[in-house]
Amino acid sequence: MLARTTGRAARGTHGSRAMLVVWLIGAVVAGGLVVYGLAVRTPPWFGGAVPDRAESRRLAQRLENRIITEAYRFRGAPATGPDGVRRTGGDWSLRVSEEEATAWLTVRFSEWLANRDPPVRIPPSVGDLRAHFANGRAWIAGRVDESVYSISSGVRVSDSGVRLSGVRAGVGSLWWPVSWGGLNLVGLVNGETGSAAVRNILAGREALVAGGTVRLEDGRRVRILRVTIESGEVEVGCRTEVP
């Protein structure tokens, strides 16, 4: 009787272990299917037509002209504000739409990256670049073969500069925080597509705009006070200062 009881207990233990293994394998397979499904699913905001290249160049040029015009606009004689900072006129803001940002990405982004120090090159396999603004985050995405790769981020403004925050990298509708190794998802880890400068900016270790100011050719500075990302557009609040 003791032997039979011991045998049944042993079979019960082995059966429970086998069932646990089956459940674990099932969970892994189900998780893998979910991850695969998200990775091949195009983000809903990525669809739709975009302007042709000629129209994109017109929109991008118009955006750049507006930025330059607003940055150099005369807003009043220099005066010292209550914070002791000398400025010209009151604070001002600039709005950029998704359409304008997408147009700029299409025709000017690669040129801008190439002029950085060190220069960064977008791989020729990347195409259909787009921008998306919503819920306090900005997305830059592009298509490689049949997959959509993206980088999304919030923006934090402080005395030390303008920095990206909470950066995520994604494939399709699957995303992963950069702080958890998300750059591996989009291949931005080494070589020409993964310069140290880009990785440091994405990780928040370096500012996108150091000190939060951009120096103009006439000696004035434009200080970025805030960046607000809303549905379909981003607004940048600025102040023009003088030495």
C-alpha cells in the first residue's frame, strides 16, 4: 500500500511539472505571436498620402523661411525684464504642423544630418519619412522594406538646454524604451546609423539644444522657453535676448 501511494504521489508531482512546462511553453508562444503581430502592424497614424517631392520642398522651404523670419523679427527696443535678462519685446511662439514637419523630413532632414559634426547619414534603404505629433510626444518614422521603424520622444526644457525625454524606439506598433535597449529594435547601435552623438541625444545624456539658446548672426539669442506637443502640431515658446 505504501508503495502504491508513493507511486501515485510521484506520478502526480511529475504530472504537475509537465503541465507547468506546457503552460510556460504556451505562454512563450503566445507572447511571441503578440510581439510579431505588433511588429508587423503599421501604426494607424502612418497611413495616408503625403505631398509629392515638389510640394514637400515648397512646404519645407516655407517652414524654414517662417522660422528665420520669426527668429530675426524686431519686437522692440532692448530692455531689462524683471528677471534681469535683457530682451527685445515680449515672448513669442512658433507652430509647426505635421504636414510641414513631414515635408521637411522628406527633403531636408538628410541634408541637415549630413551637415552635423560628426555627419550622420540616413541609410538609402530608409524611405517614406513622416512626422506625427500627439499626446505630448513627437514621432519620426520611416519605412524599410515592409516594416515601419520609428523613434518617439517627449521634450524637456530646462536651464541646461532642450533635451529629449522618455525616448522610445519601435518597429510597427511595437515599441521599447531606449533606456531598456530600444535602439536595438531599429538598428541604431553602431556604424554610420548609430553615431555616439545621436545615441547620447536619444538617451538624454546630451542636449538637443545646448543651453536652450540659439545664437543669431546679429549677436542676439533666441531662448527656447517651452515645447508643447499637441495633436497634429508642436508649439515652441521663445524669447529673443540681447547680450
